[in-house]
Amino acid sequence: MSEKNLNGKVVLIAGGGKNLGGLLSRGFAAKGAKLAIHYNSESSREESEKTLSEVQALGAEAFLFQGDLTKIENITKFFDETISKYGGIDIAINTVGMVLKKPFVDTTEEEYDTMSNINSKVAYFFIQEAGKKINDSGKICTIVTSLLAAYTGLYSTYAGMKAPVEHFTRAASKEFGSRGISVTAVAPGPMDTPFFYGQEADDAVAYHKSASALSGLTNIKDIAPLVEFLVTEGWWITGQTIFANGGYTTR
């Protein structure tokens, strides 16, 4: 799948209804793909339906799937429903995540479990389901975080639960490689979306904006082309976590 023209290809996106996921949905639709767009809950329905309308206006076949992916049967249903509608899946992208900014000593067991489920468990079983059901020569990509390369406090559960996804990516790429499947992760810096601002006070926002070498927060318009590249022309890149953050963190 080295071409950028995706006519007839099937792209499944977890969290595909808004923010980065919504932008990816529209971008793949413009390239001729068929879309399976997941959103989590009623709070995301309106924006996801708007994304669906925009995707369809571009001429793409698409449908919405609502479900809490921490219930693993919903991941299975999402993949199965996509295959039932389109006959197969060529690209699977997981943008799902949740941020918690909190001191280590104040984090509750419930918060730990929630962060583990959303950021780690979902990622693991999403990749697993893709490995079972994606077409040969398919592509899998997960969104993680540039905090994986940061020396910082307060994000122990967010960065900590995204960290295993790096190894999930390596292991899956090794196991799925014989089928021509590449598996990657993309680690953006703090993105200029509502996902970021809910956890940050004004002084912290100012710091994050100043911390990158190229200045400012990560724009989702700078991340979407990288994801698109990795699942098309960049198929030879596999097992890697790509830090795309304007010089916010590096290693």
C-alpha cells in the first residue's frame, strides 16, 4: 500500500469523530477511502455526526460506531461490523486516550484503573483485534504522547499507561510482519484541542507553548499527514514510535 490514492481501501479509526480523529477521517475520505468511525459516548455524538456528514459530502462511504472500547467486546464488534459492511479492513488507527494531571501521592486506585483501561488496555486489544482481522499488507497506528520522553511529574498515569504501547507496537510489528503488516505509534506534543486544555491551568498552558523548539502547541494539522504517511507511502517504517512535537521532547 505505497500509494496515496486510497480508492476502495477501508480505514477504521477509533476516536475518529472529533479532534485529530475527525481530521484523519476527513483526510482519508478525500483520498477515496471507506470509513469506519468510532466515538465513545453521547457527549461525542453531535461532533461525530458532523464529521460523518462531512466525510459523506466528500463522496466517501462511512458509518459511525458508538461504544466504550474499555469493554473489549466493543472492539471486536467494531471490527466485525466494519468487515460485515465493507468486506475487510486495510488500515486501523487508534486515537483514543485520556489525560490525568495529578500528583503521584494523590492518585486513587479508581483513577489508576481508569487510566490503565483507556490508555493501555484499549491500545493492546485494539492492536490484537487488528492483528486478527486486518487484511494482509494492512497498517496499524496508535497515538501515544511525547511525554514518554519527558522528565516530569504529575502525568504518572497518563504517560505511564501510554508507555507500554511502545512495546505493544514493537511486539506486534514483529509478529505481524510476515503478513506485510506494519505497526507504528505517533507521539505528538501537547495538542491544541479541548483534550489538552481540560487538564491545564493558564500558567501550564503558557509553559507548554514555550517548551517546544519551534514554539507553540502541536497542531493536529501537522500530525494527520504523518499518520497518513505511515499507513501509505511510509509502510516500510514499522515497530517505531515517532515523536512529532516541534522539539518539545526528543530522545
